[in-house]
Amino acid sequence: MNTNQIKFSRVDSAKFFRTLNKRVNDYFKENDISRNGNWKLHIKTVVMFAIYLTPYFLLLTLDIPTWLQVLFTIIMGVGMAGVGMNVMHDANHGAYSKKKWINKLMGSSMYILAGNVYNWQVQHNVLHHTYTNIHGHDEDLEAGRILRFSKHSEWHRFHKFQHYYGVFLYGLLTFNWALTTDFQQTKRYLKRKLSFGKFPKPSIQWSILIITKIIYFSIWIVIPILFFGIAWWKILIGFFIMHYVAGLILSIVFQLAHVVEDADMPLPEASGTMKNTWAIHQLFTTVNFSTKNRIVNWFTGGLNHQVEHHIFPNISHVHYTKISEIVKSTAREFNLPYNEYQTTRKALIAHFKHLKQMGLNPALSA
């Protein structure tokens, strides 16, 4: 996979993005507000870390019944996803603060989510945001052989059941980060010399990866067993539940924005050129959902506003609700799509319909 072969069209005779960008910039200037996070994001940061870490300390220090221990691990999974979507995500896009060191600090929360900053920035910021929904280039579309998200992927007979079993695999996302994915990605990305910003020295990246993994497993598994005397099997079960809940939430939020009926998955022309400009490509490949729901807006870190996020990834999610009207009206003015599902339920239905469609034998459904 050579991403250098992909080029987006430069033909935007109507000047869509130039117009949209000016309008969004004017919004921030006229209202004299920063494009970065504000007090709302700072409060959310405290809340999300509290949801994630408070149950951990309570589990270590209190003698509580088993059912409450299980409940606490579920809450930790919710908090883990919340930190990822609200804090880590904004920070690693450089949108949490105008100060680089704060973005770096908050972005490093990725390490206590079982991931790795370098890997995440390459996969998400470089591959996903640049080559959104392009088969063979956007790794977020890849799920091995077990799931088929795109009509351009190889079909296997067991895919006809994926709309039944797929959701059960989604919970393994962060568990895979912790155990295997990060090592595989580091090897692959370093070999391809991919980076978001300055290319890291391989020895330093490998050292960071190994050291942070040792610290991570020490915090969540070794310390509770050795220093607090908690049964090893309880720790492993709780660790799995926490990761499964977080992985399920994170996976579903992504799927509802890109792996649904209304999201295109185009291929480049023979020359390697995409039909549309990059900004217009984002409109065709990205879908919003449940944007009027305050709870969904708050908890998902604005990731239900994927159209706004993909066109303006360096703007903090706390502003998406406001700028969405600008994006929507401008897209319609230029006769371009603005895809959205009014509710999470409709988005879920669209996702599983897409899974079912991708599970059909291409030779019979063509």
C-alpha cells in the first residue's frame, strides 16, 4: 500500500472549500473565540478521568461485593472510551489547546488507554483523515478476513452472517491495541517511514512502546495482584470487561460515521487520482448522527459530528454544534451532500444493513 500514489482532484471550480473555510474562520473572528478547547472541555476532562480512574482506586481500597466490582469495571470502560473520544482525540489533533505541550500531555493519555501515540497519529491523522474510506489506504476499514466493510474487500462465505456476529467482535478493539496491534503497526509504519510530523527514531519509538506497555500492564494487572492481594482471575476478568466495554463504544461510534449505507467508499482512477477534491471527498465518505441529542454530543466528544470533524480536524469538538450550520448550509448551497442520521437508532440500522449487504456473495448480488 503506497499512499503516495493517491492524489485528490484539484478541480473545485465552485470554490466550495475556500468559501466554507472563510465562513468558519469569520465565525471565530467575529465571536472572538479560539478554535481550541475551552472551559467546557476542561470540565469534561476532569469528569472523564474521574469516571475512568475513580472506580479503579475504589476497587483497590474497598471490600465490595462482586456485583459492584463488575459494575465498576463497566463504568471504567465507559470512562476509558470517554477519555479517548473527548481528551486524547482532540489533543492528538492539536485541538485541545493552543499550547503544544498541553496537547502533547493530554494526547499522552493514549498510553493509559492501552495505545501508542505514534501509531494512533499515523493510523488516524494520516491514513484515515487523508484517505477516508478508500480501500487499501484507510486502515480503519480493515478488520482482517473476519469482517467485510467494503465491496472492494475479498468476500468469504462466512461474511453472510457478519451482521449477526460483527458487533460481538467490536469490543475487542482496545484489547487488541494492548496486546498485538501496536507492535504490528509500529513495525509496519516505521518500515514505510510514515509519521505525523517528525519521523521518530526507530529505537526511541520501540523503547517508548515497550516501556509504556510494561507500565500499563503493571498498573492494571501486576500492582492489584501483588500489592493489594486481589485474585488474579478477578483482575483478568475485570480487565477484559473494561476493555470490551470501551472497545464496543469506540468501534460503534466509528462505524456509524463511515461504515453505513450513505457513506461512499470510492476508489481512485487508474492514474491514482480521486474524483473529488479532498474536502468534497469528506462530504461523500462521512456521515453525522444524532447531532441534536445533547447526551450523544457530550459523551462522544463530537464524533457524531464527523462531517465537521473531517473537514476541520484541528478545531476542537466543543465548537462542532455551532459550525455545523455553516457547513450544512454551504454544502447545500454548492449542491453537495451533507449526510446525517437524525437518531443513533437510524444510524445503527443503516450500519447493520450495510454489514448485511457486504455479507452477500458479490457474484450473486451484482
